[in-house]
Amino acid sequence: MSASSPDPLSLAFEEARLAAARGEVPVGAVIMREGIVLARAGNKVLEEKDPTAHAEMLVIRTACRILQSERLSGCDLYVTLEPCAMCAAAIAQARLRRLYFSASDPKGGGVEHGARIFAQPTCHHIPEIYGGFREQEAGDLLRDFFAQRR
């Protein structure tokens, strides 16, 4: 990325905060290619009344439309929480090059936890995976969100 490229994790955190303001679980995602933001979104499960409207799924759909391809080769995904199994499977199907995520998700994650989609013999594409970026910030955002709902 060039010095003028936007920080994708900061954009993902902006989207997560916007999701929280809408009453959605605060998860945000960004897809970039060659330093250009193709898509950014926060969770919209409640808003769209769609259990698949996770931030990752939304940005994958948007980036595919923009590139007019079902493959996102050469694209990188940045997300504030370890993707669930559904999103991890979509990441594999889309052939994303790299996955960067902030907080691990021992309860619902599908990358390092749970189904471990990319470790399955049936997974035909494995992105480069990097976790733990701004993990404390992501964890605090989630804890604060759920504490307000109790």
C-alpha cells in the first residue's frame, strides 16, 4: 500500500461502530485491492432481516459486483472479528488472497476456532491468515456493546 492509502482496519472499525449505532453486533469489514478500497460494510443482519448479512458477506458481494467476477483473487479482507464458518467458507469460495482480523472468536469463529474451515480437506482455497490486529480494541467494542444490552 502506498502512504496515501486508507488504513483498512481503521475503516473496518468505523463500520463496526456504525453497526453498533444501528443496534447490530459491531463487526466491520473492508476489501482492498492494490491499495484501493473496493467495499466496506458493517453487520446488517437485523436491518436486512437476513442471517447472512454479516459484514464479510456484504463486502464480498459488493466487491464481486464491482469487479464483475465471482473471484476476488488479489484482494485482501480486513475484519474486526474472526470470521464465522459461513464467512470463512465464502472467503474460500471467493478466493481472497489474504485475511486480516482483529479479535479471535472462541465461541463463533470458524478460522482458528470451531469448524476451522481452512483446515478442512474439502477447503480448496486457503488465504494467507493474519490475526490479532487491534485485538483489544475489537474486544472492548464487542464487550461494551453486549454490556449495554444486559
